[in-house]
Amino acid sequence: MNKVSPIGVFDSGIGGLSVLKQLMRFLPNEKFIYLGDTARVPYGNRTPEIIRQYSKECTKFLIEKGVKLIVVACNTASSVALDAIRSISDVPVIGMIQPAAIAAIRATNNGKIGIIGTRATIASKSYSNGILGLPDSNKVELISVACPLFVPLVEEGWLRHAVTRQVAVEYLSPLIENKTDTIILGCTHYPLLLPLLNELMLGVTFIDSGEHASVASLRQLAELDLLSGESTELLKKPEIKFYVTDVPTQFIDTALRFLGFATEHPEIVDISSI
Amino acid sequence: MNKVSPIGVFDSGIGGLSVLKQLMRFLPNEKFIYLGDTARVPYGNRTPEIIRQYSKECTKFLIEKGVKLIVVACNTASSVALDAIRSISDVPVIGMIQPAAIAAIRATNNGKIGIIGTRATIASKSYSNGILGLPDSNKVELISVACPLFVPLVEEGWLRHAVTRQVAVEYLSPLIENKTDTIILGCTHYPLLLPLLNELMLGVTFIDSGEHASVASLRQLAELDLLSGESTELLKKPEIKFYVTDVPTQFIDTALRFLGFATEHPEIVDISSI
């Protein structure tokens, strides 16, 4: 592994493409390998042992591809499997939880932090525990809200639909009433709803976990002197190789929605044999 | 100068506080010195020679304060005075133009890039020239629109007012008609209009110059091993010392609007004698 090695990103599915988008924004000169474990999505309903096993398989796959950094785009895997992943990785590993938790505490002015995510993520208390393990966390008030309809609405592409607005108003009302000034988007799909969320909650700081994980990745690579040099072809999109573990129904359409540009077809791989 | 030295930021006025906000987001462990040359704002209408002289005075002031990096938050100074500033600075200097120009070319998918700014910034062609000096710039189409009412509307605090919406629709219509997919916010005040702009132009990537200058600053400091360590007091806002060159009418109110939290009163300094 060296400066021109790719960065590896894995997620239980395709939601991690929103994290990849942020990585491309902050690390535009890098190459990427994206692995979506679509055969076994979602991880959220599985036991921690199984999630650790799947995460280690994803990790081994990326390491064999020669990555210089691994970004765990999956909130569930970041929450329960980060130590297991690090135990088998000889490259740095960045998860979703800690960078977002730190950013949320830093961003709040009134100490009221909201966390929104899938039912599984909220039930896992991963972000709450992430925040509670940090300095000054005793001075903040946390309020968590599960927003289970957001993922299907995003996958339907109804990012600004009247229905989505109505759903968001309903979900966000406890956060609005509580005068929460900072909200962690605890799900990889939610950044696509940001235009709507910003409209509904003006002045609230939304913490995009993928963005903060990307900044942490930039910092980590810079400190290790592992950033690749500036490209001279600015219009060219970064070189990204996509892998999935199951037939990628609608992958191209979804990738276009998440990344904003057309991607190559993903390659189907079997990682359970690794 | 060393890791715990502050980062210096200067602007012709208070607009640069939006750049400071981005710097705090990406470099939350740093100390900052902000200098607003409010006695001589705006720089946009002055001759390049005068702008260079003023910029050098700001630079000398910050260097005497022992900064480890200088961020030129002023678009006009970034445009015409960067070489003059660098010629007298022994620390790295980051301007507004190049990081935004690179980000815009990278972000566009259809090659249509819009630039919005004050009359002076648009007339100066600083962003157009910044883009035209880059690789692949011959493959993009630029369209520049001056939006002179945006600064007074932001200073009035009418960020989502019906009037501001009407003004924005009028200003942006050539960009909407042209199907521009990427727009550079070429003025430090404009990021405050982002919720409105995102609502009016869904799917367009807005390039916040301050954000990209901040990422460039993070990268530069990391590469020079000059990042300060992680703080253990996450709730505490970064240590910022504010200087202005004239009586700071409404500074506290404006700073609150730009930064999102209450700041200390600025100190008035005379930098023309430096």
C-alpha cells in the first residue's frame, strides 16, 4: 500500500454511496473501491456476532484489494464491529459514529442534540453511546427519533414530495418542540433529504456522518503522508470500482441519485468464502 | 510558530465570518485570529494597487500575532493580492478563488458552471479567470451573474423572506434556463442564503468558497504537521480573537448570525501604521 492505493469503503448495501460522495468531495484525487454487501442487507436486524463476521469478511475483501484506508459506511457495522474490524486490519479504519458524535457536541449551542435513524440504529443507541463516551457529554441533552419511512421514501426518489414533507414534519415535531439545534443524520440515506430538512428546520445544524468521516479520513491520510497527488484531469470523476454481493437491481439508478453521475456496473463477488 | 499557534483570517469586513465558520467546522481544535478591515470595506471598488497595500497591512498584522497560516477570506483580495501577500508571508497563505474553482470543475456533471457574486467580483472575472487557468477548463461553460441585492438582504437578516425569494428567482433565472448544475458562491455573504438557494435549485451543487478554502487549510496544515491536537473540551467554542479597524456597529449581532453563537466584542486596531 502506498499513496496511490485506493480507499476502501463498505456498507451493508447501497446507502453507503452517500458516504462515498462525501469522500469524493474531500478526497477528489483518490481512487475508491466500494463494496455493498447487498446479499445480506440490512445488518441492523442481525446479532452483533453475525454483524462482526460479515464486517470482517468485507474488511478482508478490501484489504486483499490493497486499500490504504477502510471507511465503514454502515452505521450498524460502525456501531458494533469497529474493534473486530480493526483487529484484522493493518490499515487505518474510520467509522461513522465517533466523527459525527464529536461534530454534534461541537456544533450545538444550546446543548440539545437530536439523533435520527432507522429503528435498528436508534434501538442500538450507537450514536447516544458514542456521544456519552465523549468529554462534555454530561452537559448535553439527547433526543432520539426513529424515522423508518425515510429510507423507502428516499429509495422511491421522493426527496421533496408532499408526502415526504408530511412524514418529516411528523417525525421531526418532537425535535422542533424541544428546540434541538443540532441533529445527527444517523442513516446513510438521510443526506438526500437535506434540502427538505433544512427547509423545515431553518437554523438547525444537520450532522452528515459521511461528511465528518470523510474529514477524519482526510486528516488521517494527510498525517500518515498517504494522500495521493493532485490530478491534472479535473473533469474526470474519481476512479471507483464497485462490488456487490448480490444482483444489483436498480444499482445504476440508485447510484446516479446518490452520487449525481452515472457509474459503471458493479461486479458481483462472493465474500463469504474469504 | 508551532502547532498551537492560531490561524489568521482576514477580510475587508465582516463577511469573512462565514469563512471562519467553515474553518471552525473543519479545524475545530484550532485557535483563530479574525481581522476585519471594516474601516476600509469594501475593497471591491478600489484599485489593485490599493487592495494589495491594504492586504499586505492585514497580513503583517496577522504575522505579528504569530499565526501559522493565513486565510484570505476576502474575494477581492484573494483575486488581486494573493501574490503580494505571499511575497511578505513566511507562513502558508490560502485564498478563496482556487479551491472553489477546482471544486466547481470537479463537481459539475454537465460542464455548466455558474458564478454569482457582487458586481465588483463578477466584473473582476476573478473566478472565471481562476477556472480558466485550470486543466480541463476548456471543456466547461461559464455563466456569471452579479447579485448586488444579496449582501444587503443578508445583512438585513431576510434569509428566507418572500422578497429575498423573489430577488433570487430573478437573479438565478439565467442559470436555471441554462441548466447550470454547479454554482460558485463568489461572496462571503451568500452561504447564509443556502437554504433558500437549495430550495430554488434542487440538485444544483453550490460551491461555498469558504468551505473549500477550509479543506485546503486542513490539508496544508496536516501535511506540514502543524495541526493542533484534539481538545478535551468539546462544548467549548474555539478560542477566537476578533479585531476590526473601525467602530464595529452591530458586529455582535452580525457575528451571531454568521457564526451561530455569541462572540466577544472585537478590539479596534490601527493597521495602517504597520
